[in-house]
Amino acid sequence: MYQITNEFLKATVNPLGAELASFKTAEREYLWNGNPAYWNRQSPLLFPIIGSLKDNKTIIFGKEYYLNKHGFIRDLDFNLVSKNENEIILTNSFTEETLTLYPFKYRMNVKYSLQEKSLITTYQVFNLDSKIMPFNIGAHPGINCPLYPEDDFESYAVYFEKAESFSCPKIEKDGLINLNENVRKYSNLKKLDLKHEIFDIDTIVILNVKSDWAALLNKSGKGLRIHFSDFNTFAIWSPGSKKAPFVCLEPWVGYPDNFLSDYDFLKKADLILLEPRSNIELSWILEIID
């Protein structure tokens, strides 16, 4: 484990998956602890897919490949590139094994940087290949809810920068998305009151989100804000049937396979098509509001 600190914050990073393992002030921990009774992850990086593939299968250049939910990079070791008191960069590159799952030569750098009361996470994706590299990418941080001992889950709401009007697509039992069936509709939503029951539809997925940030706040206006202007889908999830004491606030580029998928990877939604020998950066920020 690696730690970075500043005057206000301390963050711990696990080299496995370059996953955030702790994000706290002197007074409180903001990141979910990964208790497997609820969810055994904390803040995985989703790459090169988000969610599930139909039958865990896809076809690229006429060949079948198999990928588990959310891709493989969250389960790979990252190597240290550099570290100082308040910043760390970790890296992972393609191997012969990853090429059997995803036939592209990539390098992924993950940078965590503490600035004042914010943690900036930056994904830098390099296409080392001689062909265009298609991928989806996203974050899946779990935030403790409640954050304060006097609160409970329903003391909190998710506030949006802009009023959001959207219909929630159905998430099928196999994790695929059904854009032909909407299970809930919201109009001019600026505040989503949290109740475990709202997650009986699984994940609340906001396609083409207008807001650049959302905030998880209690009735006193304390909590945190997540900034995600580099991402065009925002998802909110908690295992509601377990009444879990956390909520995930997830910026995505892309989303799970359509349940009508014909397996063609290049038909996936919101693919980033990265030119050969080029790179792209995407960042998201957790900001303490206290």
C-alpha cells in the first residue's frame, strides 16, 4: 500500500488495480472499506469495458474474446512510476495474457493527487499499438453513507449541479442494459433523496448527464462532491436489498452491453477510439464538503 498526504487529507492506494483503499481526514473515513458481506471492492477502475458483456463475450476483428464484468485491469498489479508527499503515479501495460482478453497494446497510468480538500484521480491511457484502440472506461468509488455517526442512510441525498431529466433504462438480471424498457423516470431532478428501496432497479444510470458534478450531502450540507466533466454517463448504485452503508457514485464513458447486442465490440456505446501512438487523459475529483 502507498500513502499520500497533505494538510487536510490522507489517501491510501493499493497497487492491485491502482485502487483507492482509503480517503480520509483526521476525523473520518470517506471511502467504503470493502466488507465482502456487502461488496468486496472499494473504488475499482473499469477498463476496457463497463459492466457486463452479453454472455461475457465479444467479437473483435472476427475473433471471440471473453471478458468478465467491468474488465480485467482492476485485478492486475500496477508498478510505481513516481511518488512524493501528495502525489503518486502507477502504471500497468499490456502483456501476452491481456492480449488474449483484449487484443490491443495499451498502457494505463493512474495518478492520484491531493490538493487542498480534494483528491484528483487521472487516468492516462496510451495506445501503443499500430491500430485504433477502442475502449470504455469508468470509475466506481464507494462512499460511506452515513459519514457521520448521528446520521443514517436516509439522512443523505445526491445533489446535481444541473436539473437532470432522464429515464432509467432497465438493468437485466445478467447485468445487460435494456434501452427499450425504462423502469423509472425523473424530471428536473436536482436532489435525489437516498433510500435503500430506490436501488430495487439495481443501478440508476443517467445517460448524457448534463451536470459536471454531483454531491452526497447530509441534512447539514456536509459530505463530498464528485466532479466528472470528462465523463458523459453517471451511475448511482448501492446493494439496496442488503441495506448497505455506502453508495457508489460512478462516472463512466460507456455502459454495459445492450441486451440485444450482436457481440460486435465496435458497436458498443460511447467507445473512445484512440489513435495509434497517442494518449488521452480523463480525470475525476472527490472534494470534501465540511
